[in-house]
Amino acid sequence: MNTPERFHPIGIPGQPWGASEKAQWRAQQRVQRRYVDDVQATVDALRERFDVEQYGQLDYGPGETYPLYAVRSRDWNGALPTMLVTGGVHGYETSGVHGALQFLEQRAGDYAGKANLLVVPCVSPWGYERIHRWNADALDPNRSFRADSPAQESAALIALVVPLKDRALMHIDLHETTDSDESEFRPALAARDGKPYEPGEIPDGFYLVDDSERRQPDFQRAVIAAVAAVTHIAPADAQGEIIGSPVVAEGVIEYPVKSLGLCTGITEARYTTITEVYPDSPKATPQQCNDAQVAAVVAAIDYALTHA
């Protein structure tokens, strides 16, 4: 009888993880950076110009509690369109967090009196500190945005946006695709779920994910055009795909976001997109990655404002 090949150190090949395997995985995670220094301090400095609220708190046990922060336009006006920006749904995706913070510091003030902004720069601080895709329960928050979510991070964000669910015009969610997706996170996902690991290809460059159920191709093109001035756009692979999905326009693929439990499905916003920056490219610096996220946010808001 053939034995499934071991591709991950935790668990038995072909068998989903149980509580002991998840505990073993969690015990291996180490704090590598500090949320309080990198995120909370920057958010605190924004209080002079914006309204900052703690919308929840993660609690993973002693020494592992994290306040969750949202930053709002100070003069919130119900007559103005509302724009939602989220970052750090996957805590390891650095430019998603720091791009959101840079947008708040440098560009958010441009929209005073034009739009209501709600920015959540770091949805997953436990993952941010450990540079990991999952939360402490070995769950992917960006597959958990659904009713009765098992992920604390996802449930807290859903509760925050409930009053805006039908009023948001635009939602942009800031992400990265990294080499570690292929070397670490996809093998771990397959091991956790007891499935075979099928190697993939990491694209070199920036791309977007549209909602296949509510396509907005012109909106996606506008964001791509803005980002192309900052960093390179990912080409399709030999199969005409990016990470296994057909390329529908330059640098654009599509997912059914609501059925997958993705963050951009939490409102009924007309315009939604998921950014994917490639920080491991030899052609991009960390600052370019942050700048690309800011360019995407600005382009998304500007397009939504002019096509409201």
C-alpha cells in the first residue's frame, strides 16, 4: 500500500489535524515584531486628526490579548459616500498593514468633506506579530468572514461594519502574495486539512482580485493603471493564469468572495477589490510595496467618488 508523501512536519499525511496537532503548530510560533510599536503607536499619533476607536479585542490567553483599532474621518457625514480600507487580514502581509497606515498619514486628509473613511489597518495582530497567515487557532481569517465566524478577527470586523453594510460604496482590502505562500503556508494548509500538497507558482508583480459575482472591470483597470506607475504588474503564467485563476484583464483575476468568506464580501459595496503586492520581487523595495498599496487605495477612492 502506498503511503502519502510527507510534505509538512506536523501531522500524519492524509489526516486532518486535531487539537494536538494544532497545539503543536501553535507552540512553534514566535513573536518576531511588536504590534504595539509598529501599529498601535502610529494609530495613537493619528488621534489628533481622526477619530480612533477600539472596536474589539482578541483574547488568546495570558500575554496574547490585542486591542483592535479602526480609524474614522473626524467629521463623519451621513450624506457622503463611505469608503472602507482594510489591511493585515493576513498578519504576515506587511505592506497591507503599513500601506494602510501610510495612507492615513499621507493621503486620508485629502478626502475631508468628500468621503467618509473607515480604515482598519491591522485586522490580525496575533498573526502580524508572528508573521503568519493564520490566527492562533490555525484558522485563516480571510476564509472566515461569514455568519457565526469561528475567527475572532473576522467576527470583530463584521460587527464593526454592520451599520455600514448597505451604505459603503467602496471596499479595498490590502494583501500580499509572498514566496512563503508556496514554501510555508500552502503546505501547512494541505497538512492541516489532510489533503495532498500541489505546488504552485508565485507571480512576480502586483495584481488584483475582483468579485466574480459582482464584476467591476473598469474599476479594476483604474486601480491597475495607478499602481503601474509605482511598481510592475504581474504577468499571466503559461496557462494564462495567476495563482491558478484565469487572468481576465491585465493584472486582474476573480474569486466568488462571499462564498469563500473573503473580507471584501462583508458589505454590499458596489466597488470592491483585493490588492496583492509581491514583496519578494527583486524589482520592488519595501517602500515601493507600501507606495503601491497607497496608490491602489487612492485610485479606488477616486474612481468610486467619480462614479458614485
